[in-house]
Amino acid sequence: MTKNMGSTDKMLRIAVALVIALLYWQNIITGTLALVLIAVSVVFLLTSTASFCPLYKVLRISTCKVKAKK
């Protein structure tokens, strides 16, 4: 797997996942919406840990800085 996520992208995904977890913990989001958002936050955390997003691969997007060749 080639990394395709930059550090800013990873930090934003982690922040969103933490906000979703906090909203769930405070019972602000409940029911089906809560389950869907928790699943999204788990995916965000997993992709942030791996620095790889399969959807980015399909869409040929990369937020990772490319090092210039000399």
C-alpha cells in the first residue's frame, strides 16, 4: 500500500472521529445515526493509522506530499 494521506488529512479525520465519539458519549446522537457515524469514525481512525484511504486510491487522489526526485 502506497501512502496517499497527508498529515493534515490524518489529523482532520482523527478530530472528526473524536468529535463523533464525544457526541455519542454525551447522548447527543443516538439510534441509527449514531451507529452509522460510529462506523464512519472507526473507518476514519483505521485509514488514518494506515495513512491509506482506499477511496482515494479509486479516485486517484493523494493528499500526501510527494518528494521531488533529484
